[in-house]
Amino acid sequence: MAVANSNEVELEDFHEDILAKAMRGLSIGKRALSERLGVDRSRIEAVLIGKVEEEVIVEMGKALELDVGKLLVSARKEWIP
């Protein structure tokens, strides 16, 4: 784990990791999630590699029963442990 400065610790899991783990845990693939949300699969794939597309993140979070507010904080990198 990298240290940004003496008071900050870098997170190990960001929104893309949280979403991917939730998808694996619920056995929901990219295609199924894309169809369920009516979102192009390429947008889901972009979020899963780290793109911050808040509209897609919110919809994915809802579908995966995650706390969307906390997920967005993670995506925006607004929280430091």
C-alpha cells in the first residue's frame, strides 16, 4: 500500500474493484448487467477499468444493492482512511 504523505493512506479498493467484486459475488456478468440496466456494455466495461461515469456507477450500484452514496465517494476519491 502506497503512502501519499505522512497523514494519508491510499485505498486498495476503488469503485471499479467494489463493483467487480459485487458482480462476482452475485454471479452477474457484464452482458447480463448491461441488459438489465439498458446500458451499453462498453460503458460498463469502462467503469470496471476505472472510468468515473457517475450515471452508470449509480445504476450499477443500485442493481448490485450497494450503497450508491459511498460508491460515488470512492469513485471521486473523496475519502481518505
